[in-house]
Amino acid sequence: MTRLFAYVAVMAGVTYLIRCIPLLAYRKKITNQFVQSFLYYVPYAVLGAMTFPAIFTSGGELIPSLLGTGTAIILAYQKRSLITVAIAASVVVYLASLFL
């Protein structure tokens, strides 16, 4: 129990430091355009890096995952709402896994 508490405390400390150090180190506004654009796109890159592997491994089969991803990309390109894209992609994956 003590070892578990120590592990959790260390993880909490590391997480806190990672989030706190940039705030303490950079107090002025960032004016560099390259750094601003880099920081602007980081959340999208991280979200993509976390989402795409999960898309292809969560269903268990590749073909339904590809069909759902294709559906989501097409609907997103047509500027549909997020809920429409998510529901349509889920339905396509479900139906494809039933019939394939």
C-alpha cells in the first residue's frame, strides 16, 4: 500500500511539474510566429496520434474500420456536425461488421 501511494505521488508530481514549468519559465507573450503556429497545431496532432491507432484496433477487423474511417472523412469534408459524423461512422462500422 505504501509503495502504491509512493508511485501515485511521484506520478502526480511529475504531471504537475510538466504542466507548471512552462508557465513559470515563459511569462511574456510569445511573439514568434513559428512557435505560435506550432503551439496552435499541437493539440490536433496529439489528438490524431491518439485517435487513429484506436480507430483501426478497437473494432477487431480492418475492413469495417476502414469503411467507418472513410465515412467519417467524407462527412467531415462536407462540414457535417461532429455528432453526425460520429454516429454515421459508428453505424457504418456496425453494419459492415455484421455483413462482412
